[in-house]
Amino acid sequence: MIFSPPASDTSLAWYYGELVRQLADQTPLPGVALLPVDEQSFNPLTPEDVSDINIGIYLPERFEIPDGCIYQNNTWDLIVVPLYWFEYQLRVRGINRVLTIPPGWDEPGRQSDEHESVNPLFRIAVSGCFTLQNGSDLALAAVRTFMQRHQDCELVCGWK
């Protein structure tokens, strides 16, 4: 399997790194390439790494889907995105081989090294920009209702 990392100072690099860490324990697949997608041209960032089966990792920095993806080429066998919104936006533009893998995998019974918890709780993690436009107020209302019914949970926020 070919891994072609993007520039390290982007959110795409973080998401790509998480996927690579998850795949590290799996059996390598010959002829498969995990490639970052250029957000403007929708082509591989590193065309020299293109293989028989190409899986594109797509995460535009400004959350804007450019017109370049409409004129897709046949390079991609699958596009992986971190948000269902991206998947929807690509599908309405005619790109149907899209899979959403949300970031933040959680293995049962595993705690992060930074957080030592005696009483394991169900954690609801929310991040991004806190604005009314993206429904942050609705998310808080839903979490409040959930927490009223389930006392063994906590909300973890990473809002900007």
C-alpha cells in the first residue's frame, strides 16, 4: 500500500495521519494508494504515487467545494471524507464513490493517555466553530436533553 502524506501544516494532514494509524495494523494491500486530494483541482497531490487502486482523502481547508471536483477525472476509485456534509456535497456534484469516516475513532474501554478517569463516562465530543449558522445551539439543546435522561455522560467541547 502506498501512503503519500500531505503537507504537515494542514487539517488534511491530521485526518490523513489518523487514517494511516488505523490502517497500520492491517495487512498491506499491494496496488492500493492512499492519496491526499488537491482541493482546487481534485487531482492527487502527488501524481507519481498513483497506483492501480487510488483512494483519495479529501478535506478542503475552508470547507468550500470548488468547481474542480465537478470535472472529475477517473483517477479515484474511492474518496474518503471526514464529514457527511462533504459526502453529500460531492454526491450532488455527481461523485458517487464517496465514504465518510468521521475522525476520532473510539475503541471500547480505551482511555487517552492525558485523561485518567476512575468512573468511565459516555463522552460526547463537539468541536469546530461555535456559531448559530452551523447549528451549535441545536447541538447543545440535544445534548442537554440527552444528559437529563442519562446521568452517566459528559460533554467535551473544543469550540473556537
